[in-house]
Amino acid sequence: MDANTPGLLALEVLDREDLRRALAEHDFAAVFTLAKKWGGLSQNRIAMACQLTPGKVSTIISGAQRVTSFDVVCRIADGLHIPGYMLGLAARPWESQPTTPPPALSEDDRPTEEVPWRPDATVDLAATLTRSDLVMDRRAITRALAGAAVTGAALLDSLEGWLVPAATARSARRHGRLGLREVAELESAAQMFRQWDHRYGGGLRRKAVLGQLSEVAGALEDHQSTEVEKRLYQVMAQLSGTAATMAWDSGLHARAQQYYRLALRSAHAGGDVVFGANVLAGMARQMLYRDRPDDALQLISLAQEGARDVLSPRVRAMLHTREAWAYAAQGRIAGFQRATARAAEVLTDARPAEEEPYWITYFDEAELAGVTGGRLLDLARRDPRQHAEQAAKEIRNALTARGTEAARSHALDRIGLAECHFLVGDVVGGAAEAHRAVVAARLTQSERVRTQLGQLYPYTVGHSVSRSVREARDTIRDLLSS
């Protein structure tokens, strides 16, 4: 049997729900794994049929490499004789005329960027995301961890709908009975979940958030009153934003970006442009962690353009710090200093916290100091003499002002301060702060905290003569290996 033999994958294999889902998502790690398990194909046979090397097939199956080339997708379709419609392609030349037209992709099956900015389409997207996440098993989580967030034009172009009015929704199927009291309870739940994430980090309650998000999406499938519907979309935006930060904090970067997009679409449908700007700031932060400062600046510009006239001082100050972060990542010191000074100036006009939306009240002088210290630390890694002392000063200000209540931020501050000591050659001070950082890190489930600790670890290597550094190294290693 050669690569051109029809029926390389039997019809009963192609009819499997797990294979169909993997094909629709272009998850070729799962496709090849299922082809091996149920189609009886060896790795070498898959490679020969699809005109790939066995090594390439191996890296795809392991999740180390993703198939993004249109040409390779076509070769896989032709090599394994997968009908084109199952991969979103036109009918392949070898296909016989189908007796019934192939099913078209529904809006739920399309990539997020192709779903129209229409309220009911956003509800469908929420239902699809939460449904798949709530049943995600360990293998699916492993695949999700390997997924990469979209960057560049593919990301930015998909967000242009933020700047135009929402399209008209289709009529709901049923009459909804939700009242303002029930909506207020949902709003309180959304606030509680966000406060939990801000304080502890990690994904301990992620599925609880997704369950609540699924319930809100279900309520929006019904025809609610205008006020109830508007507030439900706003709740869906807030829950989606929390789901995004929890996914990101757990290392699920591609999934986090999908929830950020859902949050932005939900805020758009609910007319909450201020929270939408906050979502774009979250997406910018994700790009900064991916070393994409140009993308981050574009996202901040999009946030400011879409909500410039209604932003509160706290939100504007926060956006300026993300702008400063991007400038620091580009090595533009003057731009960083200008944006940081602007953030501090704007923050002096902030209203009392109780007069602001709950999701921005965390941004105060302590948060500004912590963010500024972190960016100065980025600069200090390139030029310790110029920036390390000032970075340490700002981080100490943040530690003093906000204490241990925000466990994730407290741990990140401790790690940053330890690195400042090491950068200026204060090994003893660095070891002492590293011990404190590990103690703080044990109080949070944040994957970001563990990642930062991993980046601190190399500073403790090569100082075996110092007992304090040896002990700091051991405590970091014990935590990271637990």
C-alpha cells in the first residue's frame, strides 16, 4: 500500500469524535497519535505518507513543534486521505463527488479571530470554550501547555472589531426570567473570584470560574431585559478576564489569550469600554512576557483609542505603566522614564478606591512602585550599575506599602529584590532575600512565581564557599522540585 492508496485511514477511524475534533482544531499531535492508535499506522508510515521526516512526525507528536504551514496541512490531508472539509480545506483532488454536501464549519468551530463581533456569537464562543475546558483531561492540558499565543498582525487585526459598534444579535430562542437581584449575585461572585486570583494566584479555582462563566453564557442565550442583558455581558467579561489570568498563571498561554479575546468581545457587547481597555492591557502584559514589546505598544494604543474619553485616572495610570514596560523592553530609557512619570502624575488624581470599579482598586502607589521596580530590574540586567539600586528602592517601597496580602505580588517582589542584591554583587544579601522569597512563594500556587524563582536559581550557583547561598540554592531547588 503506497501513499496514494485510498482509505489510508479507515472510515470508522475518520468517524471518531476525538479525531474529528483534533482535525477541526488542527491539533496534529492528537491526529497522529490517534492515527497510530486506531489506524494501526507506524510513525514511519505517517512520515512517508505525508512526505515528512520521521523526526518531524516525532516532534509534532511530542508537542515540541506545531503544524502551521498550509502546504504541510494539505500534504497530511492527501497522505492520510482525510477529506478536505474535515480540515477546513476545499475538496481534495482524489475525493469522489460526495453524495451529500460536507457539513460547513459552524461559528463554534471557527478560530476565535473569525467569529463575528456579534453578541450572540460571543455567547456561543463562551459556551464552546468553557465546555471544552471543563472536561479537559491531563493529556489535553499537556497539549494546551504546548500551545503558543498568537502574535503580530494575526493578533492585532483580529481585535479591530473593538473599535466599531457591536453587530445586531440574532433573536434569542427562549424568554429569560433572570432579574436584577440574580445579576447582582453573579456580579458579587465575579468580584470574589477576581480578588481570590489577585491575592493567591494560580489556578486553584479556575474550574469554578469556568463553571460560573458557563452559567452566565447559558443565561445570555435567553431573551433577557435590556438592563439584565447588558450587565450579564459585563459579568461575562469580568469572569473571562479572571479565567484568562488564571490560565496564564498556570502556564496555559494560548488558552489565556482565548479567554482574553472572549473578555474583550464580552465587554464590547456589554458596552463596558473601560473594562475592555483593561483586558487589552492584560493582553499587552502577556505579549511583554513573550518579548513582544511592539505588539504590547499596539495593544495599549488600541485600548487608549477605544476608551480615551472615559478612562479613570487609575486605569490611565495602569496603561502608562504597561507603555513604560514596553519601552523598557525596547531599551528606550527616556520613553520608559517619561511614561513612568506620567503614570505617577495621573495617579495623583485617582478617586477613592470605593468610587472605582473593584477590578482596578489594586492599582495604587504600592502597585506603581512594584511595577516600576520590576521594570528597572529588567534594565538592571543589562546595566546593573545604572539601575539596580533604584530598582531595589522601588521594590522595597512596594513591599512596605502592600505587605503580604497580595501573595503573588509579594512573592514576585521578594524574588526581584533578591536579584537586585545579586546583580550588585551582594551575595549575602541576595541569599537572605532568596530565603524570604521562597517562604513567600510557598503561599501561592502561581506558575509565574515558580518561573521567576527558576530564573533566580542561577545566581545561587558557583558560590559553594558561602553556606548561606548554598542553603538558598537548596530551598529554591526543593520548592521547584515539589
